[in-house]
Amino acid sequence: MAILEARSLTKRFGAVTAVDGLDLAVGRAEVVGLLGPNGAGKSTTLHMLLGLITPDEGSVTMFGKDLHRNRVEVLSRINFAASYVDLPGTLHVQEVLEVFADLYAVDRPAAKVAALLDLLELGPLRRRKVMELSSGQRTRVQLAKALLNEPDLLILDEPTANLDPDAGDRIRTLLVRLAREEGRAMLITSHNMPEVERMCDRIHFMAEGRIVASGSAAELAASFEADDLEAVFLKVARG
Amino acid sequence: MTTTLPPLATLPPLGARARGRRVLGVVRRDFAALRRSPIRMFEIVFWPTVELVLWGFVTLFLQTQKVPFAVGFLLGAVLLWQVLQKASNEISIAFLEDIWSRNLLNVQVSPLSSVEYLIGLMVFSLGKVAFAVAVMSALCLALYGFGVTAMGLGLVPFMALLLVMGWSLGLVGIAAVLRFGENAQVIAWSLVFVAQPLTGIFYPVSVLPAPLQTVAHLIPGTYVFEGMRTVLNGGAVPWGDLALAALLDVVYLGISLAVFGWALRYARAHGKLSRFGE
Ligand SMILES: Nc1ncnc2c1ncn2[C@@H]1O[C@H](COP(=O)(O)OP(=O)(O)O)[C@@H](O)[C@H]1O
Ligand SMILES: [Mg+2]
């Protein structure tokens, strides 16, 4: 059964139709990738799934419940991280996690925060201010925040966009581990094709607000007669 | 074979304990931000002190000019005005801080409801106002020998009424930012100053032209500042007026909550939440 089901989602900003009648589902423990050129409508889609943007048309159902009518319940079972958000910079890493442990009403928060500091190798940084950290370290803090409530669905918008190859690879390895070992479902956008190939069970290509191609990395490569996902991307993006 | 379900990672989200924790999270965040920012600690006492010293000396000067004027009038006014201004601005600051630190989306995608969020902001602003009032009261006594207890029993309702009025103004300020974007910060800061000349802080409302007097009597603060002068002149606490002010407070708080809700829905409908800071 799908834990996330979006039906005919549509969002217009003035004359721009950012998302156009999009259907999307994510199954338990499934990692789904959303690809497409800048402006394709990926972030708008994710934001509608998170309740940040109200769709003009369509519905979002998670865990069998309508998002808009069950906001608190649904949001407490999912989480989010993105390259364009940050955590309160003046707070210490541990404080930030304690704050969000409260906002997600995490049971036994002290143990959870300690475990995540450990998992993300943030122990030595726990008394450092977030704004003093490197982007790679900040991304790890964001992921720790995103894992506090042991989300059944993790929504990630270009999580590795600001990272150098080394930091990016560390995050990717961690995400793969979370997906494979903990069976955490994810919906992820990225412009890093090897990352998507490595992580995603299923991929949707978006262009101008619509899904124009779907399948596993191998299926997409085969159907577009391309060597890899990168080549698929170029074919899709250039029509 | 029995299968054991993994323990739930979070408290039941709609339960009272979870709600309490989420409110606590907002308070904890603001407290930690304050603790980590010495400038903001400094600010809590800086402006009240400056105003107090300034108006205290004005009073002393007026007295040397044989103007019959109770020391308490201006000092009490400055103190109560700070309650109003801080209640309003602290709420806006806490919200704007999320925008400045690009943390707004993290808060908005958490299960925190708007009501819980606002309660958290109010609780925290209450703490800061209480602290500032304590500092100012001590200064009043030390510098000018004016004890705020001269306002008697009225002091508690005076402050409570101004606090709630300040929260309403702060909410409208936040709503303006949600509706018009970050540039509307100016509105968030200045709204409370619109009330300043109208609410009879430093002079009785009777000096205002008649139409403005009517406006003044629609502002809860007016009854507080008039009441303060009555009490300092040796009169009784005007409970009837304060009850009217409380009624007005409730009405305005209701209206500003509605305005906030409307602005938040607007921001969600127009994709504004993710556009702050760009
Ligand atoms: N809040 C907004 N207001 C106006 N236009 C927007 C807003 N958000 C996105 N858009 C527009 O919608 C389209 C899709 O944007 P977005 O979802 O951010 O794409 P992607 O994440 O795939 O790069 C773009 O044309 C973008 O300019
Ligand atoms: Mg995007």
C-alpha cells in the first residue's frame, strides 16, 4: 500500500503552471526520485506534499489520511531537509536537536538526540553554533533533525546541492544506509545523476509541471536508448 | 510466534502531552536564541533604561520649574509603555528570526500548529516582559525613589491588559509580513507606535481633539493609562473601565488571530513561505 498518494496536483502562480495534474505515489520503504530541469516544478510538488503550498486542485493522502484535514498527525510522521533551508544559526547543534525533538514531540528525546549525534558523527560538534559549521556539517545536522521523529517518509529537496564531492558522498552513503537498512521511504530531488541511480528504486522525470517519464534507472536508460541517467536527462530536457 | 511492534518514536500527536511539548519547543528555541545572543540580552534592558533615565530627568526638570507633576506619571507611563511595546515587538521578532535564519520552513513543516506556535511566542514574550519590568522597577526606585507599587493593585490588570493588546499588534505585524513579504517588517515594528499618541500615555486623552478621543476610547491601552493616573492621584482602581478594556482586548485578539490565519492561508496559497529570504 502506498504511504503517499497525490492525485492530479495542480499549482499555478499567475500565468505559470508550476505543477500540472501530477499523480504520484510512494510505497513503504521505497525511494523515489524526482528529476527534471530547473523550474520543472519539483520543489513546488514537494512543498504541496508538506503542506507549505496549498494546491489549486488535487489531493494529498498520506498514511490513508488527507493531509489538509490531518495536518498535525501527518506532519508528525514525515520530515524534510533541503539545501535552501537552514537551522537557527546561533544555537548549538545539540540545542537545535532538542528544540526539534520538542516540536516533533519525540518520546525520550535525550536518548534520541544522543543516538543521532552519534549516527551523524556530530558528537564532537554538539556544542558548536550551527552557523560556525561547514555546509557538509550543517547538512548532517539537518539530516539529524529530519530523523528525530523516525519519519515514515523523508522528503529531501536537493539535499546534497551545496556540498563538495567528499561531503556529498558521505551524505549519500548515509542516505543509502537509511533507505536500505532502516527501510525508510524517501522522496528525493537531485541534479546529481549518479546519486539518483544509486539511491532510487523509481524515478519520475518532470518537465513543465508534468511527469514525462517514469521507471527505474535501468528501465529509463533502456527506453530512451541511453547509456545512463545523465543521457536520459539530456534527452528529456531537450525534448 | 509473536511480533513486537517497534515503540512509537513520538508521543500521540494530538494528545495533550505532545501539544505541551511543541509549545515548550517554541519557548526553548527562543530561550536558547536569547542565551546565545548577548546583544539581545543587552537589548532587553537597554531601551527601557534609556527611556527611564530620559523621562525621569524630564520629570525632575519639570518639578524645578514648579510644574505640579507627580514623578510617577511619566515613570509609570514609560514602564507601562514598555510592556505594550515589548509584548508587540517580541512576538514579531521571534517570528522574523525564523525568516532571517532560513528556519521558517523547518518550523512550518513540523507538526506544530499555529495556535501552539503563537502560545509559545506569547509565553516567551511574557517572560521577557516580566524581566524587563523587574529591571525597570528596580531602576525607578533606585534613581527616583518611585516604587511601582504606588500603582497598587491596579498594576497587575494594567500590565495584563497591555500585554494582550501588544500581542494583538504583534500578530498583525506577523500577518503583514506573511501577506506582503519581508519588507513589511517595518509595519511589524511601527504598528505599536501608531497607538502611542492616541492611547493617552503621557497626557490625558482629554487634550485630544474630539474625533481622536473617540478613537482613543476604542483602544484598551487608553483605559490603562488613564487608570494609572487616577490611581497615582490617589483615586481608586477604575475596575469598570478596566473591564471594558478587557472586553476590547478580547475582541482585538480575536480579530488579529483571524487576520493571522488569513495571512497564513494567503502565504500558503501563493507559495510565499518558501520565498522569504530570496
Ligand atoms: N512562490 C512562487 N511564486 C511564483 N512562482 C513560483 C513560485 N514557486 C515556484 N514558482 C515558479 O514555478 C515554476 C516551478 O518552480 P519549482 O517548483 O521551484 O521548480 P524546480 O524545483 O523543479 O526547479 C518555476 O517557473 C518557478 O519560477
Ligand atoms: Mg527546486
